[in-house]
Amino acid sequence: MAKKSKKVKESVDTNSDIDNYISDFKASERFVATKRADWDDKENMLFSKLTDEITSDETKSQIHDPRLSTYVLERSGRTTAQLPKGVARAISKSNRGKAALMNLITDKYILPNANSQFPFLTKLKLMQVYSNVYGSFFGLVDWVVDKRRNYVGPDLFLPNIRDVFPQVGAVSLEDSDYINIASLKTKSWLESRDPETWEGIQEILDDMNNPDPKGTSRAQMSSERISKRYSEYYSDDQESERNPYIEVVTRYERDEWITFLPSYNKIIRRIDNPHKNGLLPVVAKYNLPVIEDFFGLGEFERGESLQKSLDSLINLYFDGVKMSLFPPLQINTDGVTASSIKMRPGAKWLVDRPNVDIQSTQVSPRGMDTFVSSYQYLLGALQNSQGTSETNISMGSDMTLGKTPQALKMQSRRENVRDSMERYQMEQTVTQIMERFINLQAQKMPSALVLTLFDKEIDEIASEFPDLVEIFSDGNTGKVTIDKKELVGKYIYDIDSGSMSRRDEADEIDNLHTILRLAINGAQIEPKSGEITSPILKAMEMSGYKLNVGEILKRIIIKSGTENWDKIVEDGPDPEVLARANALEERMDGFLATGGQPAGGQTPGGPPAPQPNQPLGV
């Protein structure tokens, strides 16, 4: 009889290490306190709020030029425009065929449902943007059981970066033995925990029912744990007395996960790492890794001084414009009736000596005259730091910003290089996420998985894996049942480089035209089959490849913006069905040509016909 598995890892004393865990947690909080204090200014730049001291202390104008955040958002939109495309590959040879099943599950089940917090693509976009703000951003890959969405599988969670506590002295996740992630949970969340996995929950719930429970909220935490935006808008974040918040910290180690409550000095969960891969379940999206900084270097840190200088210059200028329109007045109080002074158009002042008792202060226009050149210099420097450019910057401000076609082409190449660097970092992060997804699915899939597919997809799976799936089809759609045991194994994920980037429609049409011209160069029509062949097409077939010219033409028509393109390009018959029909037609033609006696003495669709002087049935 098989032994019943236990979800909770057995230990002599579950709370024996709680003091060490809390000590490490507090040490990590002190370790990153100074770093977190520097994030407010960077977040304010993202939220288009002023952060420079001159504007806040010296000027009345409060104008922010959101150049830096715009550059970051635009680059993020270009590099993380769509869901990733790639394939899962099994490591062991015996499981290579099953990788196709894992790809099917990934595309049809995991990616459409890994939407905790936000849709999966939105979470990738947030990781991309926030990594430019802080230098890096983190994601937790965990297993979820969501009864509302009827989804049981892996998912990606984005923790608040102020709730991420790295190991003291670690310079990266790969260099870490563990990482702590904190979160605020309610009493109702604790009540929903499975008692087979979570320990001592009832004791905590009993204490939370007391008049003075050990609860907390974000607004009650230390200043390093609260952003200025949160403190400004959500200062009153107390839950009801019936359902107070409590801080829950999980220490993710390579072999086990430990969840504890610092306020109660108690461990409530200790389990083996469900990934079973010796890796931390947390992944990092870096903008630029730095050897001695766990959080790396972000674009907001690189461009912060230039952005602040831009804001200071703009607000000083507009204050100067106001002063030039309404210059300060020098008034001799002995020669002016004070009650007659009215600051409005058409006012009449009672003075003894006009133009003597009241005079406007002469303001030098020198600073105003240099605004344009100063502004363009700062803007050019900021664009140069971001590897981008705009045509409204004169070449005199920056010699790298020429406006000739050759210069614009060079600038485009620079921008593409920066985009490719950012895309590489994002693709590395997505690869780690997807590998954890598919291996966690293979490890923890609780039972057979039923997917709804179209008939064509079902036929492809059935033809390749007739023994691995059980198929039920009805009409144009059907269901494929994949047994849990067929996915057992370890997998890696190969992402298609550039698959997440935004495509320029005009450039893609030009590329498709180029491929089409290359494919049909020297093309001829085969007299027997009527097929179009060319040296390139034949060379590809000899190498084991096939170029779908029809698909190229279809995409050109679609991307050109042609209306009702589906009426121009109609689906033709299935090539395999057409081939079988042609073969049957050829056999029928041969049958009729021989007067009903085809070559070889075989009747259409039946056994060989008996030969003369040969007994029947032999």
C-alpha cells in the first residue's frame, strides 16, 4: 500500500529557527533602507511630479517636462509589445516527443490563464518599465489554485519592490542562498489556508479576534516601506476591525520555503521547494546589472540629473517671463496715495511725481536670451543618454544630432542598439519565467488536463501522438485529454529572439516583398503539375525546408491595410485532402483506360483480381 504523502515538511520543532529567520529579515531591511529612500524621486519622475530643489524652493512655476519617462515608456512599448513566442524542449531524449504536448499546454492553457493581479503581458510590461525606474524588478513564479477562473497551474506574481528583502551582501539572485518577500494579508486570507499545509493558523485567528490584535497596514510601516504616492493618496488604509492586516513573510530558499509572521514570532508553513530544481522561484528583470548593487542601474538614475536640470530651467524661465510681463515696482510711499494703487489694467494712480515716485525695475534679458540654447543642450544630452533623438534639436546643441538622411539613419541604428540591449534583458527574464512555468506544470499537474481545440489542431496532435492523448471531437471543435504521466520530465525553453518586439508594418511589408522577389527569381511553371518552382525553392526543399509563398502573399495583403482581405484571399482545400483526391482520380483514369482492368490486375479499392488458370481464393 502506497504511503500517504504529507504536504507539510516534518521537523522536530517548526519554530526552532524563527529567531534566525526574523534576524535575517531585519538585517535585510536595514541593508536596503538607504537604497529605498532614493526611489521616491525616481517614482515621482515616472508620475510626472517635480523633484528638483530649485523648483520646489525658488520658483512659483510648477511645470514638469516628462521627457525621461516618455523615452522609457516608448522603449518599453517597442521591446515588450506582445506575448513571447518560443518552444519547450525536453532535456532527456525519451521525452523529446512530449515537448510538443508541453507547448500545446503552454500556448492554450498557461499563458491565457496566468493572469493573477494583471494579464500576463501586462505584468511583463510592468517588469520592463519598473526595471528602468529602480534598476531591476522582480517576479515570483508560484502554483495557484483559482476556483473562480477554473485554473490550476503556474502563475507570475509581481511583489511590491519595497517588500523584496535580498540576502545581505548578495549582488544578484544567482548569488543568493535565499530571498525574503513580504506581503500584507487579511484575516479572511488566513482563514482560507489549507490546514494540511499551514500550521498554527487558529492560534493567530484567535488573537486577531482580541480587542487589540497585532495587525498593521502599509501606512503604519516605516517610511522606507511606503512610497510618496501611496502616503499621499492612501494614508487611511486601515481595514475594518473585523479583518485587520497582518504582515506575512516567506523566505524562499533553494530547497524549501518558510513562511513566518514577524509580529507573532511564529512559523506557519515550511514546505519543500515545489519547483524541485534547486533554483529560487524569484526572477529578476534588470535594466543594467551592476556588480556591487543587487538592484542594478536604471535609466531613471542615469538621466535623473538631466531631467531635474530641465525642470529647473523651464520653471526659472517661466518665472522670468512673468517678471518681464509684470516687473517689480519701485514705489516712493511719500509721493503716492497707497489706497489708489490697484494692480489692474486701466487703473488710475494718484502720485505727486509721475514716473519718479513709481518706477518699474529693469530686468536684464540676458538669462532669457540663453534659454533656448540651454534647453536644447540639456534636451540633447538627455536624448543622447537614452540613445534616441528628435528632429527639433539643432545640430549646434549636439553634433551627434544632425538631420541629414545619413545622420537620421545613424540615430535610428543607435536607437535599435539600445532597444536590442533592453530586449535581450527582457528575453532572458521571460526565458527564466517560462522554464519555471513548464517545469512546475510537469511537476505539480494534479490530474489529466482537458483542452478545447479546433479540429485541425486536434488532427495534428493525434497524428503525432496517437498513444498519448484521448480525443473527443464534436463539430468544428473538440477536446484533447492529456494524461499527467505523459509530461513527466525536465524542460528548457527557447524563446524566439525579437518575438516580443513591436513590428513596423511598413518595414515588414518591405521585408516580405524582398523575400518574395528572392523566392520567385527565375521561377518556372512545371508542365505536369502546374506548380511554380524556382532555384531558391528547389534549394530549400533539398535542404529539408519549404517556403510558403501563399502565406507571404497573404501577409502582404493583410498588412497593407486592404479592406475585406478575407474576400480576396480565400481558404483553399486542404493539401493532403487534395493530394488524396488527385491520387484517386489518377487510379480511376487508369482503370477506365484499361477497360476496367488496371495494371497489376488490381481492382480499384479492392484486392488483386484473379489471374487466368488460377483458382479463386488463392
